[in-house]
Amino acid sequence: MFSTRATATVSVALVLFILGIASIVGIATHRVTESIKENIGFVILFNEDVTASDIAEVNKYLKGTAGVAKCEYSSPDVVLDRWQKMVGEGEDIMLLADVNPFVGEMDVHVSPKYASQDSINMLIAPLFLMPQISDIKVHTEMIGRINSTLRSVTLGLFIVAIALLAISFVLIFNTVRLSVYARRFIIHTMKLVGATPGFIRKPFIVDNIVNGLVASVIAIAGLSLLIYYCRALDLSIASVLDWQLIAPVFAGVMIVGLLLCLIASIFATNRYLRLSYDEMFK
């Protein structure tokens, strides 16, 4: 009896552990997706004779526009320094041109829900009418590739999650069914002495709820060790796998474990309540 119950508990724990991993991967993907979308935007190039009041006017307009997350102005000297660091000291453009060829720029980041080509086009359309702006650079191809990749990853994870949930239910149901099958003659004996279906069903449901609780705790412990190890590997992983975001996964694993074991125990017990003595040998 103990070995059957232990096997059932471990089987359920493994299923919940795999389901938890899939959920954590989904959360991590969502966090990375949001981080990528927060860096999507456009760059405004100002005219050479732009004034501080012109820049302030554009900045005020952007901050009052829905969809703009943040904007940061870079003077021509800052743009030159940034370019110089990128190409290295071996190529000094000031020695070649004797003048700073760059103009002031404003780097604009949009909010995640506006991180699409159509939304950005709507945002930049009024900006082209401002005389202090000479050009606007939007990385259209990059935005398209990013959104296409993110849609594919999201769809893939959704399909995997549905498949895992279905497999989890089948495995847990069969595991609980085997546990009840081992005590099918006890069910028949209780029926012979006049026990009601509810009275017979209750101890099996309680036992399997306890099994689901223990299995959930084992799965959560395994997930905690895995997350702790991954967070220790890299700081970037630690920022993605935040404990506050992982906590709902642990709660979900607990709830799913209890519900699946409860439902499986009800179905399995009902099946043997309907069988005759001879049918129990089949």
C-alpha cells in the first residue's frame, strides 16, 4: 500500500515539476519580450540650427503623447563621442573633417503595446511636420523580425502548455486510478455493508488530496532548487527569474496538483463504485 501511494505521489510530483518548468519558461519569455519591446522606438534627427527651446518643445510634445515611454536628447558632441567609442580611436573624424558632422538626436522608446510598425508610424507622422526636425530613423526591418519571432515563440509556448496540461491530467488520472485500483476490493466490501457512495468516496478523495499536496510540495522544492541554481549562474537570469514573479507559478502548481488529484480521484472512485464483483477482476 505504501509503495503504491509513494509511486503515485512521485509520479504526480514529476508531472507538476515539468508543468512548472514550462510555466517558468513562459514567464521568462514574457519578461524578455517586454524588455525587447521597451527598447523599440525611433531616433529623431534635429536641424543644425536647432535651439534649446525647439528641443524642449519636441520633448514636451513627446512626453504628452500616448505610447511614448521615454525620450532622451543627445547633443552633437555626445553623438560624436558615442560614434568615436564605437569605431575606436584609430579613426578620428574631427581630424578629417575639422568639424562635427553630427547633429543633435533624440532617442525615443515606445511602450510595449505600441512596439509595432503601424503604431510607430502613427506616432512619427505629426513629427515630420515640425520644422526643427530634419529626419526620423525607424528600424522597420528589425521591428518586423522581432514581432514575428515573438509571435512564433508565444504560439509555440501556448501549444506546449496546452499539451503538457492534457498529458498531466492523463498521467495523474492513470496514477490515481492505479492507486484506487489497488483498493478496489475495499470499495466492494464497503458497498456490501451498506456504505453510501459519498461515504466510500470520501477517504479516497482525502488521501489523493493529501497525495496531491505532498506532490506539489516536492515539485515546488525541485523548482526552487532549479531556479536558485539558474539565478546563481548569471545576473541576467536572476533579473528575469524574479522570485515575486515565480511565486504565482508555485501557487499554480499547488492548485493544479490539488485539483487534478481531486478530479482524478472522483472519476476513478466512481468507476469502481459502478463495477460488480466479477467485473473487478477484469
